[in-house]
Amino acid sequence: MAGNTTTGVKVLGIGMHVPQLVATNEDFTKIVETSDEWITQRTGIKQRHITDGEPTYQLGAEAAKKALADAGIDASQIGLIIATTVTADYYTPSLACLIQREIGAQGCMAMDVNCACSGFVYGFDMAKRYLQTQDDLKYVLLVASEELSKFVDYTDRTTCVLFGDGAAAFVLEKQENTLYSSFLGADGDGAQYLAARGLRSVNAFRKNSEEFDMAMPQTKEHYLFQNGKEVYKFAVKALPEAVEKACAKIGIQPKELDAIVPHQANIRIIETAAKNLDVEMDKFPMYIAEYGNTSSASIPIAFCEAVKDGRIKHGDKICLVGFGGGLTYGAAIFEY
Ligand code: UT7
């Protein structure tokens, strides 16, 4: 095996779930001024799945049940649930607790991670570190579940055509003498480029009517704002940097990876990054045409699809790489 072996993770089971409802590019031409040609050429997206009212936790629970079945373990054996999302149904309880309730994994640790589109990579690395340091922890359930349709403004053509809903989950356990590396980063100076605000302070005692943090976009209600150009510039730099830094830590070249599963935001970002990394495009499994951008769920959804299509096989050297709101970015390398 190339590179140093270390304590890492084994992916025991995987599963994904998307809502049935589909919105095609053609459907969007009926609600905003756009075209199939513009969306396809600029992003690679042809359609996206959108919920018909089912909550984020339900998508996550369905994906989790499939991952547990694939792993051949019972929910009661899970010691930690990490849920990644920017679109939780409640501020509290966490998405992880609701998924725990739905799958019947009562009693284990459960928490959410919000790192936007990099969430799954952060969660993956966190799972590895818990497994490595907590002796009585056998299995971690890592679930990404997102309903971007909740905070997409369907009158804003620059963002509404990009996003979709979906979920995917991995069951992980500790693995000795394997390949593992990660590189995670963030750049809060770019916070204003991708934002969806929380509740405003309207407490009964408030006297000051000033808005806080005018450096952030003053958006319409909770709706998602994106400065596409700035995020694009960040993404084409951050993606190769994260892959290269994670590879460098274990002394391998990006070319030696069997597959690089990227966050699915825009096919053009991936084509540029592939060139910069000098890795052929067919090593980047892309399913953006079917699902659009599902934030933290996009990497594990693409992973599940790539396994189903035979593009990722057991024994392959895999890199997961994400970038997005925060701004955040990160890559994790492991052997599948
Ligand atoms: O998941 C988190 C990470 N997010 C990303 O990585 C997203 C990064 N950014 C992008 O992928 C791209 O910037 C977008 C896909 C969001 C936009 O593509 P672009 O090539 O940067 O387009 P643009 O924003 O420069 O807009 C070009 C033109 C504008 O018209 P004018 O000003 O040139 O007349 C837009 O108004 O395209 C127009 N436009 C549209 N036209 C038809 C913007 N959205 C649409 C649309 N349909 N949906």
C-alpha cells in the first residue's frame, strides 16, 4: 500500500435516500427567467429531488436504515450518531437525536455538525478520531441530510436552480494498519459570500433597534444568499489545496488515488480542479445532473451512486473533498 499505514476507518455500510418529487430544469423555466441550456452549461445540473413536506430527519433516517442494513448491524449497536446538516428541522433537538429516535438507537451519543457543504468530510474525520480514542465505541453512524429547498428563494434564479434535497449515511468502525489522512480548513473572512440567517433578536426587553453585523448580506428573511463568483473562485483553489495537503501528509500524489469524490456544486469547478491536480476527470464521480447541489449530502450521495455503478470498489484509495459555506473546506483519504 502506498503511503504510511495508520489507524483509520472502515466503511462498513452505506445508504442513501432522496425524496420522490423531481424538479427538472424545464420546471424552473415556468417559475423564473432561465433555460435548460443556461443551467446545464453553467452547472451541469439537469434535475434535483425536492421534498413534498417530509422533514429532513426522515430523509436522514431512511438513509441511515439502509446503511445499517448494508453494514449488517442493528441500530442498538451504534455508539455515536453524527449528523451533518445546514437545514435541520429544529434548532433543538438536533437532527442526530431525531434520527436516533426514528431508527431506534436510544442511548448512544448524538450530535450535529454544521460545516455547510464540507460537513460530511468534517464529520468523517470526527468519527475517525472518536473511534480511535474511545475504546468502548465500536460503530459510528455518520448521516448527512439536507433540504436546501427550505431556504431557497424560488424567485431568485441565481440560487434556486442550483439546490436539491437528499440524504446519505455511512456506518464506520475503527481499522488498524490502513490508509488515512485528512486536511480540514476554514476561512471566516469569506463568511459573507454564502449565508442563510437565523432568528433575529426580538426579545421583550430589547431597546436597541440597530441591525447587527452589517458586514453580512442583509437577506430577505431566512433565505439563502450566495455570491456565486466569489464562492467559485474560492472553490477552484480550495478543492485542489485540500486534496494536495491530505495527500502530502501520507506521501502520495493525487494521481495515485482511485477516486476523488467531490462536493457536487458545479461541474465546471470540478473540471478546473481536475486540471489543476493533473487527475483525469473520470476519477471524479459526478452525479450533479440527477441531484443538483445537496450541500453536505452531496459527497455521500455521489459515493453511494459510484459504488452502485462499479466506479468505486472495495480496496480503492478514496478521497472525499468538500468546500462551501463558512467558508469551509476539507479532504479525507481512506481505503474503502
Ligand atoms: O455548495 C456551496 C458552494 N457553492 C458553489 O461552489 C457555487 C459556486 N458558484 C457557481 O457555481 C457559479 O458562480 C454559479 C453557477 C452560481 C453562477 O454561474 P456564473 O457562470 O458565475 O454566472 P454569473 O453569476 O456570472 O451570471 C452570468 C449571467 C448573469 O447575467 P448578466 O449579468 O451577465 O446579464 C446572471 O444574471 O447569468 C445570469 N443568470 C442566469 N441566467 C439564466 C444567473 N442565474 C441564471 C439562471 N438562468 N438561473
